[in-house]
Amino acid sequence: MIIWGGYASAFSNTGARYNPGTDTWTPTSTTNAPTGRESHTAVWTGTEMIVWGGYDGGHPSTGGRYNPGTESWTATSTANAPTGRESHTTVWTGSEMIVWGGTGDSGFVNTGGRYNPGTDSWTATSTTNAPSSREYHTAMWTGSEMIVWGGYDGTNDVNTGGRYNPNTNSWTATSTTNAPAGREVHTAVWSGSEMIVWGGTDGSNDLNTGGRYNPGTNSWTPTSTTNAPTGRSAHTAVWTGSEMIVWGGYPQLNTGGRYDASTDSWAATATAPSGRDTHTAVWTGTEMIVWGGYSLIVVNTGGRYSPSTDSWTATSTTNAPSARAFHTAVWSGNEMIVWGGDSGNGAGLNTGGRHNPSTDSWTATNTTNAPSSREYHTAVWRASEMIVWGGYF
């Protein structure tokens, strides 16, 4: 897992690689590292972590590629780079990082760019037929196109979007026929053939509606509301391979549901951990693990949900990390690693833990050489290490 950046009382450009096999941290080099920031994005290419954009008091249009094999940073070119921004989205195509939307020094934008790390070059995304400017939208990669949808345009929550094809540098508007109502802070998952959006807020109400978008037919199918979870935002959603599981969210709910796209049906999740939002959720291959977040106060509790038995198993609190929200969590293949976040009083944390679901046990992450306390950082998993970078501390 690689953690970088974040916020605690100042903007950070430091980070570290955490190896759970040896329980050791290796600080990421600061030589040629991007300037400190929060609310940036990060993608893993298979060999490098690329960070870009964010907020440092302004909106930098800079970034960097971090290679853990050589412990080195290479600045991303600024030639033809998109204007600086935060609340944007990024996807990795397999060869390029595509940045789009968000808000910058001049307001909301509907521009973006494709960054090729092989040539260290940017290509602007076309604005012809592009969706309107927005933030808090969702974006996903289908294998051939990036689909963006929803979000807030500065006045309204929108129900529009677009499919971007990098091969032709062209946009195709997503249909609005049968599309869900406009929203932000919703979730979206990719099923392999459809994008499923659900929940969120329209600025006045939390929603329990959604829709399945099929890019092949440019058509929407509303998700059933029969037995659907109550409306919510800031919840989590995971795709299991056959179902979407949503859980928790504002206003600090402990309910959820499993949505089967093949039958357009919902099944409520069983009684669960205490209600919360701003928690994390990971999918292990057989279970969803939720942990931490706000439940009137920050908590250090969680649970493992098995969809096959519709049952929860509480995560142990023995040796668990201290209570927090706005932390990061990654799945290593056999453990969930949580790190950093906010203690609930505005103080950032530099502690964490590894949870092994097979033994229901926690092992604290070493603090020797760990990054400084922070939140709003990024974390990626790279086969054997977590890499943390940036944020506010």
C-alpha cells in the first residue's frame, strides 16, 4: 500500500511504502516530489503511482510519477496539462490516466486530459459534446470508454453524463430517458456490462433510487425501489461479481441492501454494526468488511458481511486502531489495512492496523518511519506494499 499527501494542519508532500510482510515503512523520496496538497487523485499503473491536481491553497496543475522500484519521482509534464482542479475524477485505461471535471480557481470545469506516462505527454479531452461542468460526479472505465455521470454544476445536481472514447477523442452523451434524478455523493459500480448508480443527495433529500446504464444500447433501466434501502448519501458500495452491496451512509445508518441486476431485485442486509458514514468498505472476494467512520462520534468498530449467508460478524476491537474517519483502507489479498484519518477532534493520525478476517485479529502498523499524521491523503496497493502520499497534516 502506498500512501501519499493529505491534511492534518498543513499540506504534505511526503509519503511511505508499508510492507505488511515485514511490518516496515519506507519513506517515499521527496526529491522531485510534487508540492504538498490534499484532495488530489492517484492511480496505479502496474509499475508507478501517478498523483495529480488537488488543493494546496490554490489548484496546482502539477503532479508526479512515483516508481517504488527506483524510489524516484518524475514530474508530470505541464505542457498541455489540464488547468488545476480538485473534486475531479481520474481513471486508468491501461496506458493512460484520464482526468476530467472538478472545480478550479475559475470555478467548475468540463475539461480534462489524457496523460501518457510512456511519453510524459498530455492530450486535451475534446469539449465537443462533453458533459457540462461539474464536481462530485462519478467516473468509471469500461475497458474502452470512460463514463462520467451526475454531480453538481454549481446550481443544480444533474442527471446528465457522457461516454468518452480516447481512441477517437470523442464524447457521446448518455441518454436522459429513464435516467435517475440528478444527484451528487452517490455511488457507482461497474458490473462488467453496465454502470449501476444508486443513492446520493439532490441537495434537499437523500435518495433511494438509481439506475443501470448500458453503454452498448445507450439506455437506462431504473433500479427497483421495492425493498430498496432507505435514501442515503456518503454510503459505500461494492460489486461482488454478481451483486452490488450498499451499506451505511448519512444520516448514520446501519442498514443496507444487496442489489441483483439480473432480477432487478433488492434483499436487505441483516442487522449490522452501528450506523455510520465516512467509513471504509473493502471486498475480500467473499465478504465486505466495513470499518470506522462517524457514528455520532468516531468509532473503531466494524463488521464482515457475508452475502452468501446474509450474516455479519463483528470485527474484533482487541488491538484495533483508535477510532477515526476519513482514513484509507486497502485489501492486500488476505488482510485489510487501514491507516491515517481524523480522530474526531480535527487531529490527524499516523497509526493504523492490519485486520486478518480469517483469525479476526488486528496487528498494529509500525510507527517507525511511518508518515506524519494526516487525512485526505491517497493510498494504493502494489502487489506487496501499500503506498501512502500527500494530504493535510
